Amino acid sequence: MTDGTRVVDNPDESRYEIWAGDELAGSAYYDQRGELTVFTHTEIDDAFAGRGLGKVLAAGALDDVVARGRTIVPVCPFIAGYLRKNPGYEDHVRWPKG
């Protein structure tokens, strides 16, 4: 990204991270269950609030999961909300029951 932000998978920590320059700005946590990637929690550090980084993080994480041929399970309310507002992921989502 030209603005110095980037989204990276950190499998050792089970999270996608968004970096602003050399600072960790937020994370989207997940569990891997077979072919499923279950998103459990997303957070952006208060110092980076209001910059739209949550949306950038969600897009980067979800696009990577799709590119890997995995299925998204949005337990996290932020990820679920992003999916409802952004078409194109429907074939790659398994909505949690309940």
C-alpha cells in the first residue's frame, strides 16, 4: 500500500495484523479449524482510531483467506458487519449458527 500500511498474516499469533509504518495498529484474531478460518475478535489501537484501518485490515485478511481457498466463519461482530456491507465474499462464508 502506498500510504505505508500493510496487512500481514502472523500464524504464530493466530492473527492478521495491520501495520502503519513500523507500528502495529491492529489485529484480527482467528482460529484455524480444518478448512475454516474462524474470526473471533478484531481491534484497532486507540492511537490509530478513525483512520479506516479496521476496514483495510478486514479486507486484507478476508482476501487472503479466500486466496488460500479457505472458508470464512465470522464470529467477530466487526468482520461479520464488514461482510454484510461488502459483497463478493458470499461463496466463501459459512455463517455461525445461533
